[in-house]
Amino acid sequence: MRLFQLLIYMLALTIGGCLAFQHNIQFPHRSPKQLKYIEKTAESSPGPAAALTAAASSHPTLNNQGKALFKTNCASCHNKNMKDDLVGPALSGVTERWNDFPKEDLYEWIRNAQRLVEAEHPRALAIWKEWNKAVMTPFPNLTDEDIEAILFYIKETSS
């Protein structure tokens, strides 16, 4: 009888683990920041779009992380369809619009747009003027990995 109970318990654990893996459920012991999602491109690539093209289009974990971060930080001002303006501009193609500048400039814009405007960054000034000098909410706590996940989610959602 004891052996039968042990076998049933092991079977339940195996099935539960397979279902969690199949549905991409994050386990509490594995922080998304501990996982490496995007392969870095060569330092010579100038724009942020290059970093995202290194990521394959089927990264459900990265997409889920980006979606959660987008909902928490961006969705109150940017349209979730990424194609229509809301309080803030449509985000479809955002990395391509920043391709003339290093990806760190886009990351800095996301973290603190006003700082780039004050530094008279050409792209930041153009956006600021286009949006009637509206100030974007700063997000200083977002890490590079968080921003990459958000940008990945934007790219996946808009394509």
C-alpha cells in the first residue's frame, strides 16, 4: 500500500511539473532577472533594434516578463495595441526610430526622458516638442534587462 501511494505521489509531481513547463509557469525560486534571455550583439551595432533582432521570435518567458512590466509601467499612457496614440505615442517601431543613436540613449529616455531633454538630445527634443512638451514619467528602477523585455514585448505585439 505504501509503495502504491508513493507511486501516485511521484506521478502527480511529474504531471504537475510537465503542465507547468508546458504552460510556461514561472517558479518562485527562479527570478526572471537571473535568466539570460537576449543574446547581446556586437558592440559595433549602433541602435537598439539590433539587440532585439538577436532574440528569436519565440521567447514566451521574455514576452511574459515584458508584458507584465509593460502593464505595470507603460500601459497607463501607451496603447496596448502599440499602433495607436493614447496619452503617449504609439510604441510600434520605437527601436527603429532610435536606431541613429546608441541603445543606451533609448534606455535613458525610458528611465528619465526629461534628463535627455535637458541635455538637448536631438531625438528626445523632437519627441518632446511633438508631444507638446509633455513630460514622460521617469522609471529609474528599470534595469537594462527589464527594458529589453519591454521592448521585446512591444516588438512582438506590434508585428
